[in-house]
Amino acid sequence: MPLPLKTGETLRGRYRIRRIIGQGGMGSIYLADDLRLEGRQTAVKEVEHDKTLPPNLIQEARDQFFREATVLARLDHPNLPKVSDYFSIGFHDYLVMDYVPGEDLRTLMLEAREKDAFLSEADVLNWSNQLANALIYLHNQIPPILHRDIKPSNLKLTPNGLVKLVDFGLVKVLAPGEVTITILQGQGTALYTPLEQYGGDIGHTDARSDIFAFGSTIYHLLTNKPPADARERFLNPLALTPPRSINPNISPKTEKAVLWAMELHPDSRPESIEEFRDALIGDRQVLIKSISQSTSMARAFLTRTDQQLIVGALILAGLTLLVTLLG
């Protein structure tokens, strides 16, 4: 693992590092201040290429990074962080994105589990609908873009209720006929990774690979338990516990859609995010709930309630005093 950057260190004379906000096998993600635009905070994704690879493969991997960074910088969607810059320093490549405030969905799930509770299905469907919007946007680019690392910790819930799909570290642009150099640590998180994503040939992955990770993420959020990974399920088809066996509050419609998305063979899954979303949500209503608005409403409700209690107490005290005087 590469040595992390130090607090206060400045990259390219512009991005001053505050702290690490994420870490993986190929580098770290940092919170940094943009010294050129006062008050703006960024997330700086660092990628260090394996120095043991032959020089031609390292160069090919770097060329691929810059091609894909160029594509990412053109993306503009409310459920994706905006990529604003990319550059290299030594063996390190950097991708600069908008910093997304809020908690990731893994944290919210763990908080619910600590309370011996589950996240509500309505909330998970709301977040899933937003994630579907982002993936439809990515998959409909020309050429299509795969995220390849969808998981609860890569989904941030902002204070205004928006879900953003973050960490473009494993994103792949589906250029026809292109073979991708896959670093060992760059294959995704095993719990959410389909079988076809193991190995280096990008020709074996398509939108259905993201659908598998999408379904696995929903499974985890609704059950508080990580799903059995694809390799274990290949060896033991009974390794995956149906989600309603863990959380009986999950609707049969949701369970059916999630298990469909998590089929081991790509041909057995939904063909597109649109098809999966229709199976998962259909005509069910999902609303984006603003955390800040909900908090304000709760505070307003408490304020009105307190006022009513005070008024009631004053009236009761007045009646008590009146009865005493009459007596």
C-alpha cells in the first residue's frame, strides 16, 4: 500500500490535503481544500500503479487512466460527483472530484444494526431509484461507462436527501475491442462482484455486472448481512440466504427483484438497469426525503408541541387558582 499524503501537503500548488476519507489497496481518497477557489472542498482520489509491472503495462494503465478521466470530466448528473481535474505526480495518478458531504449507506446500515433494527424498505427503494438514475446515465453514454464497484460504502446520502455514487476508482469505459489491464486490488469488492468481473478482459463485463453489484448492495442494506460472494455461491448454490428469511418485513416483490439481479450467470439477470428498476419499483411511489427538511420539520413540530404544553399548563394553573379562590 502506498504511503499516504500528509496533512497540509499541497498537490500541484492547488489542493491542500486535510485528511484521508477513504483507503484501498491502490491508494487513498483525501479531503482537500481548493486553494484557487476559496471555500471549495474536493475529494482527491489517488492511484499508485504497481511498480513491479513491465514498463509498457504501466504506461498502458496510465494511458487508460487519462482516457477515462477525460470521459469522467464530461459527466454531469445530480447523483454523481463532478470530476473537475486529473493529473500525475511520479507513479501516482490523481482524480479530483467535488467533495460529497453526508454519511455513506454502509454507516447508516451499521447504525440500524446496532439498534437491532433494519433500514426501512421505503428508504432503500428511494435510494435505489436514485442509484438507478445514475447508472442509466452512465450506461447510456457513448461508449457506455461501467462503475464496477457499487457497494453501500460508495453511496453517500447528502443532507438534502440526494444519493451520490462516489469513488470512480474502478470505472471502465467500454471501448470496443479494448482489453483492460486489471491490477489484483482493482477487481472490486468480493461481496458485490460478479463472477465475470474476475480477470482482466473487459469484454466479459457489461451493464449486467453493475446490476449484480446493485442487487447485492440492496440485499446488504435490507438484511444487515453481507451476501455470500459469487465464488462461494458457485461452489455451493445454497450459500445465499433469501433476504426475507433474514428480514421478513421485505416485500416479496423486492426480494424477487434482488435475487434476479444477483443471478450468477449474466444471461439470467435483467438486461438493463431500466428493466431491473421496473421489477424492483414498478408503480410503487418513491420520494426523495430531505434530511435537512425532515430535521427542520421535526424541530418545528417539537417547538409547536412545547408551545401547546406550555399553554395547556398555564390554562390548567389558571383553572386551579380560580377553583381555589371560589372555594
